[in-house]
Amino acid sequence: MIDPADKQTAELPLEQPKRGRGRPSTGQAMTPAEKQRAYRQRLADQQKSQVPAVQLEKVRSTAAEYLEKLGQQLADAKAEAATAIIRAEKAEAELAKAQKGNVTKIKKHRDDTPLKTIKAAHRQMEERRKSGELNELDALWRFVGATLQTLEQHDIKEAE
């Protein structure tokens, strides 16, 4: 600290020393050998990640077969669903016809309840598909599953 009464002593310049030119060193510079080793490792990793053309063709053909199989399953499921709907509509029409003609107590067929359940499941899946909640394939598979479950619950065998 400078004495305010001292008029003879000059002030010392207290400037920071100037920094040298260029970018400051981080101390983590790689040697040329390390750079070359890292480059070779990147090349090796890149070659390992590339799939040979033969394997790519094999994957493509397998995927095509799988898609074809799914398409066939979808077609089968649609046909099965259409058959179930037709059977349900016929049974419902017969029931309505019987109800009109017979005012007394109607003898219910053993398949009435399952068919109503199947029709309700179909309506529900159709509403969910129209609302966009399910796509067509999902709605169809869920309907087929509900149909098969209903048939199994009521112990209905396939007619030959």
C-alpha cells in the first residue's frame, strides 16, 4: 500500500503478462502413432458394420416370404370372419322370424348366445377401427380371437 504522504515514490506497473500466440495447450495431444492407430480402428469398425450383399439378399428374401405368409394369414382370417358374420346374421334372421311367428315362449337354440357375443365383438372392433384406434389388421385379428374364444367357451365344434 502507498503512503498518501509519500510524493516521491513512483507507482509500479502491475500489468498481467501477455499470453503467447496461438491456441493454448490442453496437455492431451495425441502422438502421430496414436492418431494412426485410432484411424485404423475406425476403418476396421466401419468394415465390420457393413453387411455383405449375400447376407442382405438373404434377409430380403426371408422378409418377403414372411410378408407373403402374413398376407395369406390375413386373407384366411378375413374369410373366417366373413363366414362367422354370415352365420351370425342368418341365426339372427331366423331368431327374428321365429319371434314374429311365435308369440309364446321361444325355444332358444344353443348357439344364440355365442352368435350374439360374436356379433357384439364384431361391432366393437369395427367401431374401434373406424375411430382410428386400431388398424384393419389388428381389428381383424382381435375379432377372430374373440370369435374363437367364444366358440371355445360354449364348446362349439367345427361342422364338417
